[in-house]
Amino acid sequence: MTLLIAAAAAATFLTRVGGYFLVKRLKSMPPRLEAALNAVPAAVLTALVAPAFFYGEIDVKIAMAAAVLICLRFGAIPMLIGGWAVVMLMRQLIG
């Protein structure tokens, strides 16, 4: 098991370092590569949020809806605090 964890850590490290050195060697970044790298944050956020929304309980869905509404008016930190507070409140009320 330890060998598997070490191999996964090494693969992750080498992938990240390899990407850094590959981009560093480029004299100019091709537009398609730049567009792909710009799409990564949205893809990661979607990959994290979508399963929680579709497979989570009602408390998670209500907290996510509240977080979206808070984010429309305020910034990211109030959104995180508000979403956390709503999910904790819903878990106390619903059980």
C-alpha cells in the first residue's frame, strides 16, 4: 500500500513538474494552449461541485444555492462562510 501511495505521489509530482518545464521551454505560448490552460479552473470547479450537487442530500443543495446567491452580491469569502453556515444549520434542522 505504501508503495502504491509513493508511486501515485511520484506520478503526480512528475506530471506537474513536466508541465512546468514544457511551458517554460516555449518561446511563445500557442493560442490553443493558452485557451486550454484558461479553461482548467472552470473544469476543476465543475468536477468538484457537480457531483456534490447531484448526489448530495438536500442540505448540500440548499447550501450551494445560498452560496451562489451570496456570491452574486458579495465576494468569495462571504460565499464560503455563508455556504458553510447554511449547510451546518440545515444539518441541525434536518438531521
